Amino acid sequence: MKRSYRKARFLPLLLLIIIGIYGCIGTRTSRTFTENDIATSVKRVRKIFFTGKVEERKTPFAGLKQTFLKETGPSGHVTCKVYAVLIMDKGAYRLKDKIFLIVDGKAYPLTFEQEEPESYSETSTQTETITAADSSEVSVVTGYSKDEKKIFKMYYTLAPELIEKIGTARQVLFRFYSGPDMITVNYKGSQLKKLKNFLLQSG
């Protein structure tokens, strides 16, 4: 007797990537995207970092996507913004109004804007393949399961002095707070190297 599981509907791409794939392998980084906005005369360079692991144990964390966006204006002035999407289990508390960037053991508070949390619910259909009297195989529904997540969206700016500190850092952490839980994302190894290269490259 064969068992199979069929999704009633597909997860949004972001959740599929973060929870289904990157939650298993830990981290992943996109290629660098460059765009020239003729409407505002701004050059936009962005890179996406995914992670499915945190430093703490037994937290409601499910995944984090951070998009780093560098914008260069007509005068040559460069700003760097970070757009974060934090995926948490349904029982997670609302995020506290503080995020810290921790560079080589020293904490720097980040001022950020947060959107209202969103809830996502996915229903999966469980099916079972049985053999009929005529030896044909028939798929029948045996039950349903539901997976619920909370989605927190926020954005903040990295000041030039923080970018300089990241450029020479041995360790870079981003720390969030959800009720009694700390959520600490550690940029290390090749991911930290890619973050440094992106932030320090000209334009």
C-alpha cells in the first residue's frame, strides 16, 4: 500500500524557499542585482540573504530573508537599506521594538519600521493509494493537516559607520526579540564574506 501527500495549494515562493529548502541547509545567498532607475536617476544594487538557522535553541523561528539595497543618487551619495522578512511559528509573540546589529561583540541598536504582522495558513491534503478489486490503484483522501506561520516585515538603514565596522568584522550578528525569545542570526564564513563584498563594493 502506497501513501502520498498532496498539497491543496502551493506555498508562496518565499515560504517555500525559506522553510522548505533553506531551513535544511542553513544559509543561501542570491546573485547581485543591478538596476538603473531612470525615473529617479538612482542606481539600485541589491542582494538577498536567506537563513534557516539561529544561535538559540527552541525558538519560534522558521526562516529569515534579508534584502540589502544600496542606492546611489545623482550626486554619488550612497544609502543602504535592509528589508527583512522574518517567518515565525503561529504561537510567536509580536516582535519587540528593538533590533541590534552585533559586530565583534559590540551591540548597535537599529532604528526600524515594522509593518503589521501577517498570518499564513496552508492546508495539506493527505492521500493514500489503495488497490481496488480489479487490481487498479485508486487514490483516496485520508485526512488534512494545517501549517500556520506568522510573517513579520520590517526595514532599517545601515549607517556608513556601521558598514565600515562590518567590513573589518570577524563576527556579525542580527538580533531580534519575540516575547521571551531572542532570535540571533549569525553571518559567518562565505555568507559574511559575500555581505562584506556587497557592502564595500563601489556603486
